[in-house]
Amino acid sequence: MALSEAQGLLRIAAADLETAIASSDPSVFREGAWGFWLQQAVEKALKAWLIQLGEEDPPLTHDLRRLLRLLDGCGAQASGWKDLGVLTVYAVQFRYDADPTPLGLDRPALNQRVNALLLHVEWQLRLSSEPPQA
């Protein structure tokens, strides 16, 4: 069975999360590298959720706060994930700043939080693909 666009995005988000988790050791990986992959996982998961809700072309943006507002506007009640908006800075700013000031975020805790988001979006996709019960 072919994956839907939303399922495909969620699969890529899971791979991005795996990369973030693998780069969680601050003695080996700078915060910007870890944060970039984590931000990418969140961005793709939120876009998958938007697609599932009928948004055929989610905006070409890295702004997680904007995507969360769009989800709320679709009735998704995504405000419970607004804490992940802090990761937006890793999408562009940290990649192009030669000497960024680290945010000192709790990498394991955020990895777990993003994993929870991916599981939530996966659940949303499953709910939308189940046939209505009579």
C-alpha cells in the first residue's frame, strides 16, 4: 500500500528525530546540529497533521509557531504543543550564525517531547483513515 503524503512526511519526521537523538551528546554535537534535526522533525510532523486536516499545501515555512497557529485555526487544538515553538530558531538562525549563544535546552527531554508529538500525529492519521462505525 502506498503511503499518503501525510504518512510520508511523518516517516521522514521519525528519521529526523532519530538523527536528533543520535546527536544528543553535547560533548560531540553542537546544539545547533541537534536542534536543526529536532526542528525538522517537528516541522514535518506539523505539516503532516495539517495535510491530514485537509490543508493540501502547507506553507513553505520553518516557523513552528505559525504552523501551530494554523493547526489551531483548523480546530486541531495544537496549543498543547506550543512549547516546541522554541525550536524554530534552529531552522535557519543557528545554521548561519558563526557563534550562536546556546540555549542550553534539555536535549533528552525535548527528544521525548518531540517523540510524543510524532506519536500524537500518527494517532491523528490513523483516526482519519479508519472507516466510520455504524
